[in-house]
Amino acid sequence: MLVRILKEPLLHFLVLALLIFLVFDVLNPPREEARVITISEGRVEQLRARFESTWLRPPSDEEMALQVRNYALDEIYSREARALGLDQNDAVVKRRLRQKMEFMLQDITPREPTRDEIETFFAKNDDRYRSETRYSFEQVFVSLDRETAELEAIVDAQQKQIESGARPAGDNTLLPAAMNSASERQIERQFGTDFLLALADVPSGVWHGPVRSGLGMHFVRISRIQRGEPPALETVYAKVLDDWKYEKRSAAKSAFETALLERYEVRAEGGSGAMSSADL
């Protein structure tokens, strides 16, 4: 039994870990205050509230002691890991610390803007709040699943149909033959971004094409365009205010990062050429 325990890998790991801490303590005797873990009354209440939020009841004395024990161990592990240098050159630790700094910057609330500032911001960015343009149109689909010469002949024939005043013909498709007062988002969902962007150049009231999409070619006839219009400021005031604050926070973050870079000398070496703080 004893022999089996002595061969247990977990025992080897624990002994090795204790030796590491022992050697480190001998080489780096800790200050007395480094051995003190102070958990404030407010933190204890926070632990209690977190338990109640999770379990929907107050903790027992034993459960509360376990909460405090785990919190103390978190702090102890953190101190011991830093003392051993385990936080050095760790991408996860660096990323988390940067996130905490960025969260701190986000918590800095910009001052409330004046009415003039909001109106100026709204006028400058009215495209953000403008309602979508809506189109009513018909479309005839031409599949690309054929030889180039055959495709060119079909397109040429349908263009001649249009010139003669007739409706073009095409291939069967599951795509809608017509859409009525469809928003840009609805059109993009059905036909793709390329088709939506091309609609802006299609004249109204006549057959036009071919218009390309990721699905094939289309002859299109637009019967009506309802241009999107910016709403009254009062109807979107809360969103405009949020956007104004977001831009101010983003500008403050950018200025903060620039100031940080100016405090350091950055030397980046590599095959693409050396870089310095001025290049960042």
C-alpha cells in the first residue's frame, strides 16, 4: 500500500510544488505584510450576496466560511504565482489586464452634451438614422450555368426584346419574380449585396440589365423607389446621445493609447523592417 502511494504521480507533483515554494521562500523572504490577506466587510457582503443570487437563499455559516476560504485562496494563489513570475510573458494575463484597463476607460462617463452639440452630431451623421430606401420591382433571372457563348446569346436576345418594348424572358428560379416596397435589408437577404448596390443605378419604369448578383444575372424593372429620410431628432434622441458618448469614449481611448505610446520607447525588429513608437 505504501509503495503504491509513493509511486502516485499526484504525490510527486505536490512534493515538487512544495519544494518550489520552499526554495522561493528561502531565496525571497516575504515581508510580514505580504502574508496578510484582508477581506473587507464590504467584500464579505458581496460574497454573501453572490451566493444568495445563485442559490436564492442565504448561506449557512459553513457555506459562508467556504466562500471566504475560496476568496482567500484566489488571492493567495495570485500572489504566489506573481512571486514565481508566472504572470510574465503570458498572453492571456496581458490580454486580461488590457481588458480591465479598457473597461476602466469605458466607465469614464463623458459630460452631458449641449443641445447644439447633439444637433450638430445628428446633422453630420444623419445617414445612420435615415430609414431604409424601399424598392418595388420585377426581375427576370438568367442562370450562369451554361457555356459563355450561349449565355451571351441569351443576354443579347433579351436586350433586343427590351428594345422592342417586350418583356424579357429567363430561367425558372425560386427567387421572387417581384418585390413590393421591399427594404434594402430584405432585398439584400434575397439577392445579395451586389444586386442591392446595383439597384441604385437602375433607371425606373423600364427594363434594364443584365444586373449581376452572386446567384446569376437579372433583368430588372423598378416601378417605385421610396427614398429613406432622416427621422425627427426627438424620435431618435436617446440613440443619438448614446452614439455621441460612444464616439467621445472612443476618441478618449485613442488619445490615451497615443499618450501611453509616447511614454515608452518601442523597438520592433523583424524582416519587414524595424519600427519605433513614431510608426505606431
